[in-house]
Amino acid sequence: MAMETAAITAWTLVQEIPIPGDVQDLLIEGEQAVTAYKTFRDSAIFTTKRLIVRDAQGLTGKKVEIYSLPYKSIDMWSSENAGGMLDRDAEMEMWTKAGHIKIKLNKKIDIRRLDKLIAWAVLQ
């Protein structure tokens, strides 16, 4: 399997938020939302089975595209914490069956907590 270097998609997580109430409509039986983050245009929700990213589009934001990445499709991941005052953001990368995904994290976000969540989900 060749590891791609260019990301097919990239998201930025800004800050942790309460889990949106309407996310329950997307979950299957036995799946639970674990944590949620604000993105630039909507939100990303980590569940017990996958990462769901909602992307509101257009001026009104009524059109919403939903990305769903099952943890079982993650082959490898890496995390890089913000090193110091000059580094603004941390970063997580995932190599998946769908391709390479980059997630930028605001320095307020605990990257090790996310790293542990991905490890728990992928390795169980």
C-alpha cells in the first residue's frame, strides 16, 4: 500500500463544544457521541464508531454535507503537538482506505486526548 503525502481533505478543529442534539439522528443503534468540536463552518463529532464532520455550505448554511469516517478504515495515524509559542496549531493526520486526511487543531485542544480516542477506537 502506497502512503500518499498530499491530503485529500483537511479540517480544522477550533474548540470543544457540547455535542449537538441533532447528531442523534445520524447514529446507529449502540453508537454514542463521545465529544464534539467546532469547525470553521460547522462541527466534527467523534463517536464510538466513527468521525462525523458536518460542513454547512452556502450563505444560509441550510445545505449541509456530512462526512463519515469509520475508525475501522484508519490504517495509520500521526499526531504532532504544538511545540512552543511560535507553533500555533497541533496537527493529526490519518491514512485511511479513502485516502490521506489532515486535521489541524487549535492549540487549546488536547491532542493527546484525541490521540487516545483514535487509538481506543482503532485498536479495540
